Amino acid sequence: MANTYTQMYLHFVFAVQNRISLIQPEWKDELYKYITGIVQNNKHKLIAINGMPNHLHVFVGYKPHQLIPGLLQDIKGSSSQWINSKDLVKGKFSWQEGYGAFSYSHSHIDSVVKYIMSQEEHHKKRTFREEYVELLDRFHIDYSEKYLLIDVE
């Protein structure tokens, strides 16, 4: 895209199917590296990735040559296949349908990275659902309780 200049930073949040804590410490770094490769192969820049056993946060410098749903489909679909091909979980691993996508300005990069990298500390105080709803509210995103990321029942 000659003569096209953009500056877009997107924070994606998505959960393991039914928010089951399946991402294990023994292989989470490999998963993060794999997702980093997916982001880079799609010509975006991974700025930060971290999460908890039941969800991930991915912060990217986004290039507008690709639609957001396409990028997330590639990240979630390819990483699910990778986890399943390595038999890292009993049964079949999948990400829950849907995601959150939040945009930030360049001046917020450091604070978003700090927030993402401190997930373990953050979740000592609040649940994933509370965190997710707080993000939706902070960004004034209308949502239906019916379609929020589903908890294990």
C-alpha cells in the first residue's frame, strides 16, 4: 500500500471454550511464540501477549490490509490446531466463539503492555468475567449478557 500510513494498536481478548483452564504453564510460552508467528506472518507486529489458563490478551500493531475477523480466525483456528496436533490437552481444545477488540493510541502502549503482562497479579483481585465487562464498559461497548463469554456451568 504505497503512500498509506497508519498507526493502529489493537488489544484482543479471547477465552478458552467454556473458560476452562486448559492453558498450562508447561507449554504456554510455546503457545505464545506460535501465536506471535501467526501475527507476524499476517504482517502485523505483536507487542505483548499474556493470559491466564482460561483466556489470552494479545496486543498488536495492526496493519489495515487484513480484516480483524480474519486475523482472529487465523490466530484462534491455527493455535487450536497446533494445541490439538501436539495433544497438549485431553479431548479437543477450542477457543470460545467471539472476542473483544479494543483500540489504543500510541501514548497508551506502555500502560497496555504493563496491564497485559501483569495478568497473574490482576486476576488475584478479579475474575475474567469482571475484567472483560470492565473493558466493555470502559470502551462504552453495548453488549448483551446473553452473548458474553460463557462460563462453565
